[in-house]
Amino acid sequence: MKKGLFKTLARINKVILPRISKRNLNRLSKFEKAVVAYRYWVTVNSLD
């Protein structure tokens, strides 16, 4: 069930949240860094 939940969150993130991967990660605001960290956390948990 945990994996299914994270897969669903990953699909929602792909649609709703902005892509930040093409930008310089050193120049992001704190909010944008938090979004990147959240997306990373969801992605890692959906792949396990």
C-alpha cells in the first residue's frame, strides 16, 4: 500500500509541481529547494 500511495503522489507531483531540474540548484529559493527535496523523497519511496 505504501508503494502505491507514493506512486500516486509522484503522478500528482508530475502534473502540479513545476520542473526545476533545468535550473541551477545553487540559486534556488528555500521554497524551491523544499519542492525539490519533497519530489526527491516521493520519487525514492515510489521506487522501493
